[in-house]
Amino acid sequence: MPEAVIIVVAMVGLMAWAFAAASGKKQARITALGELAKYLQGTHDGSHAAGSGRGLPITYRYETRGSGSSSESWTEIDATIPAAYPLAIHVRRHAWRDRAHIEAQAMIDVEVGDPEFDRAFLIEAAPADVVKILLDADARRLLSAHHNVELDTISIVDRRILRFAVRGWIEDVAIATAAIDGVARLGAHIRDAFAAADAATPAVDGGSPYRPMLDDAPSRDAAVARSEEVAKVEAVRSARFANGGLGIGVILLLVVIGLVIASHR
């Protein structure tokens, strides 16, 4: 058989194998989404399943971030949470530059009292008293079970979303349902976490010795402080991202200037 024919046959075989593998993976995702839709008592298509968990709307989604050679596969689980509570959560594993940002007060890192978790994870979140209640042992186990993992609160139009994301497509139904239940539990626990934080700020007696009257001013002051704390976290993050974008722009400008100088030598 001529060498050219062998090469063509090999290439066709390789393409057929790649197509079959891709089709198999796609079918595995669709099968998983079908099972997850049943678990959520909802519906699914080729990329996501939607339904509810613990009384909250839940979406389980296979997402591709980036494009081309820099694209990454991620699994995202969204839970719609009550919008009435001031809450900012941005959790991920620590990166090498975090310590410098924290020392420069360009990053906020809440410690929840679990030394191993606090060393491993950046918790840029507020209000701190609520977050410490919310990120209990179960929530910490959920996050610690994955290497590349994120937990964020996101505003989408008129909804507030709690998004749990893991790099890679989770097609194992048992792992997926455990993650879904963990995210739903977190979202459903928000109201209780705020109530527990409020209970830790008791009202004071503002009446006379003969006519006691509880004054809830400390609770109202705490609520205002929590809203301000959330605003500060988001402002610090926005400023850091803006400065980061500026830094990238400066680097690109220097590269262009260098190329121009080199071309005129």
C-alpha cells in the first residue's frame, strides 16, 4: 500500500475515533443532565438542567469559559437566593499574590476560625458575622472537596444568584447531586444565618426602671453596618480589578513600544 494512502487511512481513522469519543462524551453529559433534571424535578437540554432544591430555583450547567486554546470547561450550579439580604461572597483557593494584596488592603480575607480552611481559601465576603455562620463545616467540606472551585454571589437583572463553580465537567451523578444539595443548603441557610447574627446583637433596655422598654437600636445599627461592609468588599474588588486592567494595559503598551523600537533598528 502506498505511503500516502496509509497516511490518509490513518488520518481518517483518527478523525473517526475523535468524533466517536466526542459523541460519547456528549451523550454522557446529556444522560447526566437527564438524571439531574429528575433529581431537581425539572427539565434539561444539552447543556443544563433546571429545577428546584430546598425551595430554591436551581440550575446545573456545563459551561465553556474563554475560547480557542485558552478555553476551559466548568460546571456551574446556580441557586436563586433572597435579594433582601445584603450579602457578598467571593470564595476561591488562595493564589500566590493574595498575601501581598491583603497586606496592601487591596483584598479582604475573612477568617472563619477553621485554620486549615482559612489557610487554603480566600474568603472575600461580607457581612463577616453572617459569613462565618454560613460557611459552616458542611459548606467548608463542599468547597474543600474540589481543587479549582469558586463560590460567588452574582446579580443578574432582578435576581440574586449564589454560584458554585468547579473547573471540569462533573458528569458523575452522585458527585453532582451532592454538590447541588450543598449549594441548595447554603442558599436556604442564608435567612437563618442573618437571624442568628441578629440574635447575637440583643436589644437593650431603654426604658425607666418602672417601665422597661427594649430598644432595638443595636440591631438596626448592625444592619446598617452590614450593608456598609458589603459595599466595602465590592468596592475593594472593583478597585483591584480596575488597577489590574490598567496594569495589563501598561504592559501591552510597553510591549508595543519595544516592538516599534526593535523594528527601527
